[in-house]
Amino acid sequence: DIQMTQSPSSLSASVGDRVTITCRASQGISNYLAWYQQKPGKVPKLLIYAASTLQSGVPSRFSGSGSGTDFTLTISSLQPEDVATYYCQKYNSAPFTFGPGTKVDIK
Amino acid sequence: QVQLVQSGAEVKKPGASVKVSCKASGYTFTKYHMHWVRQAPGQGLEWMGIIKPSGGSTSYAQKFLGRVTMTRDTSTSTVYMELSSLRSEDTAVYYCARDGEEGDYMDVWGKGTTVTVSS
């Protein structure tokens, strides 16, 4: 099975900072990559699918890029409401594995 | 609006089984696959499996083979996830999540069902 890794596992940044999270697949998955945001105590929320397509209603400060094995999620200007754990997920074929998550908080 | 309503919290003893339901509304039930994902306390998201409501076919994560069964009832637009031989490590929040329009990502999530396994 394809394994998903994320880095860093956690980060702390200031409001307004540009934040980048990396997701890596152990084998190529084309662009079948989604990103989710899970705020503390809440249900996960889809942010991005097809590696770079923003889900309807998601703020434009979120963006995704990558293809093959390496992907990034970028928050262009971190806001207090972005405090959450972010997960990538592969969906080229089953099993639809998630990455271990990246916890983002405010410095 | 699209909604997934899950059944209430469960407390089970080790060795027992649990069956969680997820009732869909606001869309054509048979058009979208449904995933089950769980999250143990303080841990990440773990994909358990997927069911295709149109025909009932399933695909399960290797870890749960032999212990998990996913079914659906098209008359009530409900999917079910049954997990057997429960152990303490199965204590988690269990989510159903609908497939996206363009692939097997998850665009709508239920609120989750807490399953506690304790003697």
C-alpha cells in the first residue's frame, strides 16, 4: 500500500505569516490528493481536492500544488481561525489513506 | 441541503459488536459512494472502508478485514458500519463521509458517533 507522510508534524506561526505544509506519497498518485482541515473538537472539512482545486466556500488564502509524489498546502496569510490540524489524503485507489496530520497554531 | 445524520453514542464491552448508522438526505443516495473514517482520542484520521450504495459493493482497509461489515438500505438512504470483536483500541469517533463529485475524496461528513469500548 502507498504510505502518506506529512511535514512538519506541527508548526507555530504568527498571524499574517505564509505557512507551507508538505505531503509525500510513497508512490506516484498523479493529482489524486485532497487536503482537510480539522479544528479542535470539530468534524474534518474538505479544503482542496485534485491537489489544487479549492472546494467551494474555502477562503482563497488556501492553495494546493503538486503532482506525483510531492504536494504542498499553503496558507498565504495565517489567520487565528486557521488554528487546526491539516490532513492530506490520497484517493487514486483504495485504501484511501490519510497522512498523519500537521498541527498549526499561532505564535 | 446535503446532510449525513449518524446514530448516537455507544458504550460496548470488549468482544461485543457495534453497528453505527448514517442517514443521508438532500441528494440522490445511490449516486455517491460513502466512506467510513475513524479517529481515536488524540489521534489522526483512519480510513476504514467504502460502500457503493447503488450495488452494495464494498472495499475495506486491510486492518479491518474480517471485523467490519458495511451495508446499506436504499429504501431509507442509510448506510451502516458494523465492527465486531471490539477491543479498547476501537474506542474512537466514527464518521461517515460522502464521496466527492469528482473522485473518492470526502466532501460531506457526518457529525461522528463516539464508540467507547470498556469493561
